Amino acid sequence: MLATQRGEKVLLANRYRIRRVAVAAALGGLVLAHPGAANAQRGSGIQLSPQSNRYFISKDVGPERWAITYNLDDDSVTGNVFFRDERPPQFVWCERIGDNGDPDPQTVEISFDCYGADACADGDCGGDDWTLIAGSLRLPGSFFVPQAVSPCGDPISGSAGRAAASACP
């Protein structure tokens, strides 16, 4: 009996380790994924909350579907990663730890420490369920905010893009 319980704990630990690795790889994919590629797959979108304090983001990142919220009040990211196979969703929480100082919300590079957890199996939820899955993860601000568009319909990024947009016919 004791050996069986120990074996089950090892299997559970391995299962959680594999999930954390998969989510960490997907978080790394956020940095490498081109936003246009994500939009070309399923519908992706960003919406600002009625209180204007959160962005709701739904995007494909590699083979995963990310449904997350970027909280503008505390600069945290929370949400779920959905897998295309039968795996249950992964819960994700990221804490902003800094940025590169760029004032442009599209081009700023933001650093996060991200944590992951599985769904509570039997109502036994707690802070111990969360484990670091990506430390000092750097993401472009463009992942979290809608792409600015000029009156001509061209994407705008940075002050040079805004100046060019003002000259469109």
C-alpha cells in the first residue's frame, strides 16, 4: 500500500512537471511568435474592460489558446492556457517585475515572473499550488494592447509611425 501511494505521488509530480514545462515553453513562444501569425489562425482579439482598467486578450500562441487578462491597476497578467489536445487548461498568473523604459505601450519590453497551477481537484486550493514556470520573461507591449491604426488603415508603432500616419492622403 505504501509503495503504491509513493508511486502515485511520483506520477502526479511528473505530470505536473510536464505541464509546467509545456506552459513555460508556450510562454517562451510568446516572445518568438509573430502577432500577425496568431491573428491569421483563429480569431484573436483584445478588448478593454468598461472600467478601462483591464485588457482581455484571446490569442493563439503556437498550438495553445491563451485567454488572459492584463490588469492595468497592478500590471499583473492572469488567465488560462487551453491546449488543442485533451489536456485540461493551465492557470497562469504573472507579476510584472520591470520594463526597458520605453514609453510607447506598443514597443515597450515588459519583464514578468510567471507562475502556473492546475485546476483544484477537490476544492483544496491554495497558494502552494502555484509554481514558477518562467522567471524574467520578456514580452513586447504589443502583445497586451491593440495595434494602433492610422486614419489610412496602416499600423502605427512608435513616434515615427505616428508622424508618418499624420501625412497619409
